[in-house]
Amino acid sequence: MTAPSLLLLDLDGVLRRFGPDAPIEEEFGLPPGSLARVSHSLSRPAIVGEVGDERWREAVRDQLVREGVPADRAAGAVAAWTRVGEVVPEALELVRRVRGRCRVALLSNATDRLPRDLAELGLDREVDAVVTSARLGVAKPSPEAFRRALRVLQHSASGTLFCDDHAENAEAARGVGIDAVHTPDFPALHEALASRGLLAEGTGGGTTGADGALLLVLHDRDDAEEAARELAEAGWAPCAVHRDLLAGEDDAEDADWVVELVTGPDGRAASLHRGLVEGLAARYDGFVTD
């Protein structure tokens, strides 16, 4: 199989994620699920570029008021819900590796606000191009969205790999001749890229020995346990927390706490993802060692 010369990625659910709406709804006294229900019901004009993002969010606020939410609570909830999300670090690492082999572009169902969000997240510098439904005037999973995106990118369907966390979008892309993969999680994304020769290690996926392990050293036990939980949820292993007394000391007051990491989220040696662990260590004023 010839490696693709363009990787076309969905954004949300692949390279960016958002926290749940429930805490916002609880804080402002909204019925559970109302933010998603109302916003989705009113999103089409903004998604295809007929109205701007700000007007769409005003419409969401006004609909919540019509449904009985006090105006101040509706406004506060929509303001809190208007967040930029966060980058999925493991996926970003893959994008950086792939860019050494081919172009990487985003194809997102998004409003005209997306360029500002990408700049705030730093993702505008991590991809070669961004195509939005608001720019195209049509949204996924319409086959026309993919045809127009390829015209904008001046690329062929046969040389393109598309990854999306929604199966119906991947199916629509395949209908216009694109090699498309449903990637609902990081392992699926990694496999899609590796199996098509876009990652240095090829198909990879082998086990690693202890020489690829990392130790995340933090000064506080609660911090270590919190970091271990975060890493475990992201797919690291084994994320075991140990107490490590300083050399020559007996007093537990002088203990550091160590999170043991042998493999990263993709099953490869943790040491191959050292930069991600060092970023986490910096948040807790800790350090990383072999």
C-alpha cells in the first residue's frame, strides 16, 4: 500500500476534547443535557456559515430562556460553555510525527470561531491547513463536504487518509474514494496511521522492556496519586505509585513519591513519550528520571 500524501483529520474527538456539560448545567440550574440538545438543534446555520458563532450562541441562550431558564442563568451557562477545550497530547504527538512524512489538514464541522480557538490552543501551528464546514457551506457527513475540502486542499481522494471519531463521517468519505477510518479513540488512530506507513516504527505495537520505563517523581503523595489516575485514564501503564525515601534518610517527611511508567498510551516504551511526562511533571513541580 502506498502511504497517503495527505492526512485529513477531524478535530473534536480526535485532536481536541471538551469536559462534560453536566457541571455547568448543575452550577446554573439547567436540566441535564439541555446545553447539548439546544445547541445542536440550532447549530446548522452556524456550522454551514450562514450565521456567525456569536449569533448562534445568543440563539442558544434565548432558547433556554424560552424554556424557562432565568435570563441571567442562561447567559452564565452559555458563557461557561463557550470554552476552547484542550488538546489531546497523545494525538498531537502523532500529528507531529506524521508531518515529517506528509501534509496534515483538519476538516471540522465548525463555526467561524474555529480559527481563534486553534490559535489559542496553539494548534494553528501544528497542521498545514484547516478547512471548516462554515467555509465550505456544507457539513460532514455530506459527500459534498469531502469533495469541496479536497478541491480547497488541491489534493486527490486516492492519496488521502481521513480519520474521524464518527463512523458515519468515515463512511461518507469512503463513498467519494478517500481511504477513511473510524477512529473513536487513540489506539484506533495510532493503528490507522501506523498501518499506512505514516509512523516511523511502521505497524509497531510490540512490548517493551524495563529499559524503556520512566519514573515521574513528585514531592506530594496526593499529587502523585492524582497524576497516576490521569495517566492511567490516558492509557499509560502500570501507573503504580511508590514511596521513595531520599538516600540516607529514614524520616517519611523526606520521602518523594514515584509514579512508575513502563508503556505509553500506544503500547510502546514510556521513554519514547518523555516530553509528555516532563510536561506533566512541571505542573506538579516534579521531575522525570529513568
